[in-house]
Amino acid sequence: MKKWMVLVPALLIVTILIISITIYSIARQPLNASIDQAEAKAREELQFSQIEESYPYNGTKAYSVIQGTAEDQQMVAFIPKDEEEDPTTRRMEEGISEDEVIAMLNETDEPTKIMSSRLGLESEGPVWEIIYLDNDKMLNYYYVLFDSGEWWRTIRNL
């Protein structure tokens, strides 16, 4: 009887775990397919020879952001989900660096933890998006224009 009391809950936990992993995997398939399609476009149309990082960005419009090397230069490409729109590209050396943006954030606010920093494309052009927690453990977004290094906007206390 003791074996059944241990075996049934163990089997139930394993079954729930397998179902959860399967649901997660199925839910991620469209996102993974979108990223794979954007990477293929970056290689074929934009001549990216190496891709270092790729991720989705959902601002005013949805984009896949591809960072890598093209023609021996560090590049970033913003590939829109809408296939009728053309991709936007920038050389990384043309804009402000991630470290400079974080230094700007540290001057204006006191982040306790930086959750992420990544490039995105908004109506104003390419931006750095820094997501961080402040002293009150509130979530904040800090945006800086990539091309000029100017502060664009801050979203606070989410």
C-alpha cells in the first residue's frame, strides 16, 4: 500500500511535467519560426555572414532584431513582421553603445537591477531599451535613441 501512495503522486507529477513542457514547446513554435525566418532573410538579403543574437521586439510595430556581422562590420537589422516593409539596418559603430546607455541611466536614476538591455525600432528610429528595477522594486523602461544618444522616454512604476 505504501508503494502505491508514493508511485501514484510521482506518476502524476511526471505526467504534469511532460504536459507542461509539451504545451510550452508548442506555444514557442510560431515565435521560433518567425526568428528563423528573419535570420534567413538577414543572411540572404542583407548578407549577414554571422548571427550573434536574435530576438523579437514589440514596440509600436513588431520586429525581429538580428545582430551580427555583415561585410566584416558589426550590424543590427530590424526585420518587420509585415513582409511588405523593408528591413532597417545600422552599423553598430554608428550609434551609441550599450555601456554608454547604462551610464546615462545610472546618472538619471538609481537602478537596483537591470533586467535587460536590447535594441528595438520605434517611430523615432532605432532605440536602446533598458528594463530595470528601481529602489522601490518597480519595473521601469528607459529608452535612448541609438543614432544620436539622446534620451527619448522613460516609462516608470509598472
